[in-house]
Amino acid sequence: MEPDENNDVTDYTNNVLIYKKEAEDVHEPRFDNLDRGWSWIVLAASFCTFMLMGATQFASGIVYMALLDRFQASTSLSSLVCAVHISMISIGAPLSSYISDRYSCRTAIVSSGILFFIGLLGTAFAPNIEFVLISYGLVAGIGGALGYTSNMVVVALNFQRRRNLALGIAVAGAGLGICVLATVMQNIYDFYKSTGFFMIMAGIYSHEILFGLVCFPSDLELYSKRKRENTKSGSSKMSCGPTCHTYTGVFKNISNICLCIGMFTLCLGTYLIYLHLPNYIVLKGFSSMTAANLVSISGIASVFGRLMTGFLANLQVVNEIVLYSGMIYVLGVAVFIYPAIAYTYSGNMAFSIVLGFLFGNVYVLSSSVTVKFVGITNVLKALGLQFLSGGIGALLGPLVAGKLYKSCRYMSIFHFFYFGCFLLRIYCSPSIYSL
């Protein structure tokens, strides 16, 4: 019995040391060269990369219509291609976290640009929709996954005092991408059709390689990496290993669990709205160009919304967690009433503005809110799990809502499905467990 008791004491001591280290990690050290100098170059590169990410995620409805026209495939199969692409951006987040942890955020971003180029160029010459599922859905989707999480974290690792404001500026690039590239993508497709469209998109997205090359590791990123390596060497004698222990700590954090569930329900409902919004507007009697312009308006509103969120979150009097959850609640109500006003252009414009202004704000605050709960050393792992949850929701949402639509032939079922997801998100809000 004595050896077992000694092992129990040793395991208990090791667990205490692990939790003590995790508590210390929440209080990150200060570095003088952050928030200035090359940090702003990294922010500019991240802003440009998020422009590309915004287009590939939120202008997916234009790609959806392009696939329908080229391959004459079923709506469910075309929706599946776009759903896989969008969901892979989040499902592949743990892979992005691993590469960023193992090498650097710079490596992950450059790899993202390479995979985007290969996937889009392969789609240009795809012989059938099944090939597109691999080239655009999986290859380009994994490319998006490598770039999205690492771009968010690289900004957080280059800023401390102005972190929320910097993240607001960076993520606002996604809104500008919707605004600029949604209309550009529609015009490119109208002029060059599908093959030329995807070839030009491959050239545009290859610029992410250049943006990634300027994202050199900051002192805070190097510190976090050394901290993880020290934890690894100090935990080498443990049977489970350091990676297992750190992931266990993240999994046991009730607030991070709520963040994961909240991200799942958010993406479960919201991405199907963006996927079907252009087609929904066309079904209401408007042209496809009008639909593309309304998506662009959503992008403009997203720019202002994300900048405003970053500015507000930087104020001492604002509770970041309440702000994180509150704006999504307002968006849920807007989606619920949208079918009643979708018959007029002004109603569609009002909804597009609200959708763009509120939806992306959660991504502005994801890094800073997560740091509060798990610390800067484990932020990559926690965000990877959150975006993985969101990716599963983004994949399931369009499929489940598509089945519901096929059963009742009622297009507005998408909006009521989203509202159900919104109600579940209220129950799982991290603000309930953090106040």
C-alpha cells in the first residue's frame, strides 16, 4: 500500500504544480517593444489577411451560385461544398494551433496562403463537383483554418496595452473584405465565368504568403514558447505528458466550455444565414447584383462594428464578457424578425447592416476574453477548441436547416432555426458563469 500512497502524493503534487503554473500564466509579463514599431506592420499584414478571410467566409453565397451554374448539381451538394469549406476554417483550428505552437504563427500563415492557392487553382480546372469538394472544400478550407486562428493570435502576441483595439482593427479587415471583394467576385464571375473566376481568386489569395512572411515572432510569442517548453521538460516524467495536462486544464475550465458551446451555436445558425442570404434575397424578387451589393453593405457595417467593439473593449468601464455576449443577443432578435421585412429593399438593407455590424464582434473579443480564463500560454489551445466547436456548427447548420427546408419547403425556416440556436447560446453564455 505504501508505494501506491507515495504515487498518489506525487500525482497530487504534480497536479498542484500544474494548476499553479496555469494560474501564473494568466498574468503575462510586460515587454517594452510591444504595441509599437514592427507590431503595427504585423497588424497591417493581419488586416489584409482578414480581408481575404472575410471574403472566403461571408461571400460564400456567391461561390455557391457559381457552383450551381457551372456543374448544375443539386442545391444540397453545392451547399455541402461551401459548408465544408466554411466549417474546415474552424474545424482545422487545432491544426493551426499545433503548427503555431510547434513552429510559429508566421509558419501557419504562410502555409495557409500556399494551400489557398493550390485549392482555388485546382477548383478552376475541376472536372466535377466531387473534385471541388476536395479542392475547395478541404484543401482551401484547411488553408483558411491555418490562417484564421494564427492571424488572430499573432496580433494578440504583438499587443498588450492596446490588444482589444488592435484586434478590432485586424478583424475589421474581414468586413472590408466582404465590402470590397463580394462585388469584385461577382463582377469577375460575370465577366470570366467559373474557370477564370477561380484562377483569379487563386492569384489574389496567394498574397497571404507575403502577408505571413512579415509576421516575425514577437518577444511575447517567444516567451510563451519557452514557457511551454519549460513546462514540457518539467513534466517529462509524468505518464500523461504536458500536452495532455494543458488540454485537460483547458477542458476543465467551465468558462472555456461555455465559450466552446457558444461558438458552436453561433456558427450553427449564422453561417447558414450568410450561405443562403444572396439566394434568399433573389427569391424575394431582387437581382443577384442587388444581393451582392447588400452583402457588401453588410461588410461595410462589419468594419464599423468591429472597430467600435475594439474601441469599447479598450475602455476600463466596459465589461468585455458582457459585450462579447450582448451583441449576439441583439442579432438573434434581428434574425427572428427579418422574414417579416424581407419583401422590401429597405428591410433587406436594414438587416444587412445589423448582421454585419454585430456578428463579427465576437471574433474581436475572442482572444482577450479567452486570455482572461486560460492565460496567454494556453490561448492557442483554447481558441483552437473554440473554433473547432464553431466549425462543427458551421458544417451541421446548413445541412440540418437544408433538411428542414426540404421537408416543409419554407425558406424562412433558416431564420427560425437560427433563433433556436440563439436561445441555446443565451443559456451557455460565459457571462453567466463569470459574473
